[in-house]
Amino acid sequence: MNKLTSAVKVLVVDDQPLIVEELCEFIESSGYRCVPCESSQQAIEQFTQDPAIGLVLCDLHMPDMDGIQLVQELQRLAGKQRIFEAIMLTGRADKQDVIKALRAGIADYYQKPVDLNELLEGLRRQEAVLQERQKTLQLGHLNQKLQYLSESIDDLYQDLDKVRRGPAPTSDEAPAEGEGVEIPAIFNQLSPRQLDVARLVGKGQTNYQIACELGITENTVKLYVSQVLRLTHMHNRTQLALALSPSNSGMRQRVTAH
């Protein structure tokens, strides 16, 4: 008996039990774990319960729900958080069925009676594709986490900077440059760091200048500018700069009333 070489499970679906048994026996002897199913409904239940299933091998013509409908339902259940690759088996090589299957996202198809060695090569190819897609998905999740981490670190540095500066000046003390400018009410929803970026945009500074002054990356500045525009319902940084300019009180009033 061959030693298992893959952590990916293969969902084998066909309404003919003998075909399911034959396919599973061959695929398992080649290093995969199989989940045998004799109906689309059973396949849906197994797919939902077992996240290790990454390859789906199913017959095209089945009662109640054909192979294309089954794969589309599995895609709906998987959403964006789970990926898999599907291979179709068909006893009738109808061109329109094949085109419909490929358009539905089915990666490959084989005509019955199936050449098992060719099928094995196809499974291995799709496993490699699946691994690359999983890497891309994981990198996307990691980039999102890094973005959140970057925002949290920036906010932390902002809070630390406030602590180092000491208490805010009293009413008898003169405000620092730019601090006496009245800020429209719509800006009250911004975080301290978002407001800092908005003020510097209002001074006409570029993303690079803002990044240098605040000690953050230029990409992080772009992120903050995008957030500020979205939260204040402004179309571009020029409109943002005008809203915060001390010489445009009329503009500020219109923004406040927005």
C-alpha cells in the first residue's frame, strides 16, 4: 500500500456506486484520501463538513442535480474564504456541455471510460494549481492583517507622542500653528491620526512630506487620505484642502452643512 503523499482530499461523486468504488480505490492507491459520494446532496453535506476537501471529481449527468449545478453550489458554499478545483467526468462528449462546464469554473474534464493514469496526472496538476491559489489567498489575508497592524502602530505612536508632549495648553496659552483653525464638524468623526493627515493635506503637503513629518510610510499616508475622503464624503484632496484652509471659511460652512 502506497504511503499518502497529499493532505488534500478528493471528493468523488457519481450516481453509480461501482464507478465511485473503482475511482476511490485507484486514487487512494496513488497517495490521496477520497471522500466517496453517490449523490449530489451527499457531496454537498460532505464538502460542508470536511474543509480538507480541495479537489472535486464528479460525473456530469446525475439525477436531481448534474455535475455543473453541483460545482456551482459548492462554489456558493465555499465563498471567498475556501477554494477548490473541480474535474468533470462525462459519458457523452457533448461540446455544449463541455463549454458550459468550463464557463462554470470547472478546471478539466475526461470522457468515460476514463484513462486512470491520465486522470491521476490531471488530479496532480489541479493540486498544484490549488496550492498556488491557497498561497495567494493566504498572502491576501496576511497583507490585510499587516495593514491593520500598521494602522494600530501608527495610532499607538500618536498616543505616545501626545503623552510625551504633556498636557494640552490652557486657554491663556497661545495655540500652536494651525491649531487655532476651526475644524468643520464633519471632521469630528476622524481618528487623531486621520485628522493629522487631513490637516497636513490642508497645508498643501504631498504624501511624501506628510510621511516624513509623521514618521509613517507613504503608502500608509495614501491609506489615511483615502479613509478621510470616504468618511467626509469628499471627492478629492483639493476639496479636502479647501475645507481646512483658514482662508476658506465659506467652504468650511458648506462642508459642515453637508
